[in-house]
Amino acid sequence: MATVTVRPIPDGVGRRGVDCRPATDDNALVADLFEKVRVMATRKTILTAVGVLAASYGWALAQTEGKGEDAKREPSASSRAVRPRVASENTAAELLRKRVDKVDWTDITFDEVITWLRDQAEDRVNVLPRWRVLSGEGVDAEKTVTLQLRNSTVADVLNEVMDQLAEEGRVTYHAMEDKLQISARADFDRKLYERVYVVTDVVFQVPDFGRSAPTIDLQQAGRNSGSGGGGGSSQSVFGGSGGGSSQQDLEEEEDEVKERLEALRRTIMRTVAPETWGGEGADAGTQSGPGRIELFNNRALVVYNTIEVHEMIIGYFTHH
């Protein structure tokens, strides 16, 4: 099938300066049709020429159909290209939520567990055990696991495996985008991440219009309606401040929002991994960790801490 290109060409080739020649010359029938249309473009409007071109090309296509493989063309590189699959925001987290009907393992190796995880991921998640770091916790590919579970999730299975591999939670995992990383807890805790959490839905306070709300004078409204259209100016039925908030009211509202935001910061520091926090807002003498929470614009918390702490606050962590 001939490929058609329509491109500007120098003056003198058609009155409208349009080249309607086929890009390939191996089909004499189609080439002849396009030559006629090119000539037409010098005599009539380009719109008419394009209309005839479309009709003629459709007829030529019908004539060339069914003439064997010689009439076919290989698809272009662009048409053969496959559009890459767009991963969701956190495919690793989706893997952890995946339902598992049954697990019945007896003395299978940790390496076999990793293979099972990759099968569950269906090539959508990279499962990355950090073997060198894990070996420092006494965990290698040949360490065995025995587990029976029904009607669970991949996360449930993985939690049980982690408990069998090492005591006291020394081995754990984290899900970020398309990566499921398995390593020692101390390894993950070495790196801190900063995130901004907008919490206006938590600290928002409905303004108090008690002092500044307008009042309506019904008697004045009646007098205005009875005055007719005599042209006299009627008085407003609204009294009070007209509904506007004074500067003092706005400042008081902002102070109250800041107090709520500060209370939220202290609550997080006292209840979510309290040993990891330090700086302003931390309890003096009891907290000296590297984590920080700063207030921003009375609307957000800027949190700096480990992945695990972020996940305690907001859920599955996404690395930007």
C-alpha cells in the first residue's frame, strides 16, 4: 500500500504549493491518481483536490486488495512499537495487598520464598533482597521457613517469614513504587526522608460569625417594599458589620489553627516511634532522635524521619 505524504514544496509545483505525490513509486495506479490530483490542485481549490484525493485513494486501495502478499507492506517502526505499560503509583504496595488463598510450606528456603514473591508480582515489581546486609543478621538464601496460612495477603505471608528469619524485627521490608526491598531494619533506618503533609482537614476550624455576622431589619425591608418606585433612596435592610471579619478575628482564628497544628505535632511525637524524634516539639530529656517535624504556613507538617515512621503516620511510603 502506497504511503501518502502531503508536505510544503517550493513555489512552481502546484499553485497552492502542495506536493501530493505518493512517497513510494512502485504502485503505478496510485501514482497516476496522485499526479492527476496534483494537477487539479493548480486549477481548483486545495479543499476540492483533497476531497478527490481521498475518494480516489479509497478506490485505488480497493483495487489493490486481494492481490497477494506483494500488495502488503511491513508495518513501520512506529506502528510496531509497543506503548510501555504505565505503572501505578505504588505497584509494590499493591503486591502486598494481594490476596493469597493458601500457603503450605515446610522447610522451604528463603530463596524459594523470594521466587514465590516474584511469581506473585507477575513481573510488575522488583523484589530486591539485600543479601550482604541480611547476612549480618544471620539470614542467607538457604535459611528455611515453615508456614501454613489461609485466606491471607502477601503482606501477612511476608510478615510471618520475617519473624521466622530474625527475632525482634531485625529483618523487615519496604515497598516503594515498583520495588520491594528486604533488608535489616538498621539498614533502612540509616536514611531519613522528608515529606510535607497537608493537614488542613484536621486543623480546619469553621469561622465564628457570632460577632461579625450581619443582621436583617425586617421592618426596614417592609418599608422599602412599600415605598414603591418613587425614586427615593431606600435604606439597606442589613445591619451590623455586613458580614466581614475584622482583622482581630482573623488573627485569633490563625492563632487557634496554629495551636491545633502544634498539638498534632506533639501527639505524633509522643505516640509514633517517640524514640526517633528530637528538636522542637520533642519532650525534653526523653527524645533525642534524628527525626523532626516542622510547622509550615499553619497548614502543613514537614516530617523528616525514616520510611518506617512515615508509614506509621500516612501508610505506604512513596519515594519521590
